[in-house]
Amino acid sequence: MTDPVELHVRVGVDGVVTAETRKVTGVACLDYIAVLEDLLEATTTDSAYTADYTRTATQQELDNRNDLRQY
């Protein structure tokens, strides 16, 4: 079994919110932009890929992505 996806959210003293996905491979990380915007009631102003973007997904990770899309 793979580790669950991690969403790291930080709120700065100036109120700026930054968020990062971890343990998400490839373009699946883009699915989380909308999730984070909804949770934080915010709009994305900048985004960048993490090192996980170039990692290869396992079958379990692919299954987890499909589960997320059902919501």
C-alpha cells in the first residue's frame, strides 16, 4: 500500500496561503488545485511542479486518483 497523498498548507503572517501536494505523481497534482481552492475559498495565483511530478505512479496511486475523481 502506498502512503496517502499529503496536502501541506501554510498561512503566512501576511495572510498569504501557500499549499503543496506531496506523494502525487505526474499531472494528477493538477487535480488538487481545484480541491485546495474549494477548501481554502481561494484562487490560485501561481503554481509550479514539485519533484514528484516526474516520478512514475504505481498502480495503487493510480487507483487512489480514480477514487478522488469520484468526489
